[in-house]
Amino acid sequence: MLYAVDEPGEHIPVLRLALKGLAFDKGPVLGPIELDLAAGETLALVGPSGIGKTTLLRIMAGLETGFEGQLEAPGRCSVVFQEPTLLPWRTLADNLRVTAGISREAAIDALNEVGLAGRWQDFPGQLSLGQQRRLSLARAFAAKPDLLLMDEPFVSLDPDLVGEMMTLFQTLRRTRQVATVLVTHVMSEAKELADRIVTLGGHPARILETRQKSGAYFQLSASGVTSSGL
């Protein structure tokens, strides 16, 4: 495994991954996968449950190091996990201050921005799941990352709340232009939020298809077939 850190530049992708493979005790999980991500781009990883999407995201985050290949990623990376993973003994403001290294005033502003105005002295246990996910999103953006990795951030929410969270994410992304990788099993989320959709499949998992946003081409990586975009 090789790991390098780049400062994002005008002509340099924010993230580049040339994965040769990853295997655990029970056998290979991921096969050869090559990905890059431009500044401000949102890429969605889709595919069946258990195919290895979260494992691939963990590689990008530097949390899974037992792979073969090369990863180049920025130093400032935020991760939004499936579970909010908050600090239950800290106030909402402190959940941002401690992890993102910002002032109390900046934390309060960030909470206001995600719909948690006036709650800065509350604790995570006083929030609904939807509100906890808002806090998790606020924390991720408060760190001012060059790369944002999101692992099914809207899972277990009802459709109305999912719609609200997607709109909130789009608003935050629009003002920051952060490069984002979104793992989801819901194609409608991928189509709504992503500039590019990458589908994983097979065993070990590989890229089966890459689609660009509406109006662009997409290519079936395994066969070389091309067709119209979304």
C-alpha cells in the first residue's frame, strides 16, 4: 500500500485512487478500481448491500490500510458515517468545537445553518435521529474539508426527512464547493445529488458502470459500451 497527501490544485484531482485489490480472511473483497475526484465534484458509489462500498470509502478516508495500490488524498477530510457518531457527553456546540477546532460563535452559526438554532447548549441525546444527522453534517462542513466522505447519511429517515436532508446538503455544498463521495443504495439520491454515479458489482467488487450527469456520456467499464447520460 502507498499513501500520499496532495494539496488540491487547479489541474490536480482532489482524490486519486488506483486500487489493485483488498482481501480479508474470508477472501477478496475489492478488485482493481481506479477513481479520481475533481474539486467541487460529487461522486456517488452505488451497488448491492455488502458489495464493498463502505470498505472502499474507508480506504479513501485512510481508515482501511490493508489494501494493495495507491491513494492520493488531501489532508483535510471529513467523514459522515451511517450512524451520527456524536459525543454524547458534550453539548451540540462542543461537538463542533472539539472536533472541528472552531470557536463557540462559529459553532453556533453552523448549528443555525442546519436548522438547530437555539440548541447549542443541548446534548445529542436530546435530539431526534434527523436532528442528530443535521449535527453530523454541520460537524463535517465545519472542519472546512477539501474532501467529504458520506456513508449512507440519510439511512433510516422517513422520505420527507430525506428530502429535507438532501436539500440541506445541496445548500451546504453549494456554498463550500467541497469534493464529495456519497455512498448510497438509493438510486434516486445518487441521481439527485451526484455529478457522477459509479456502480460497483461482482466478486471481488469492481466498477461495472460510470454515469455522468444528464447530457453527458456514460461508459460501462467492464465492456467498453457507451450510451447517453442520465
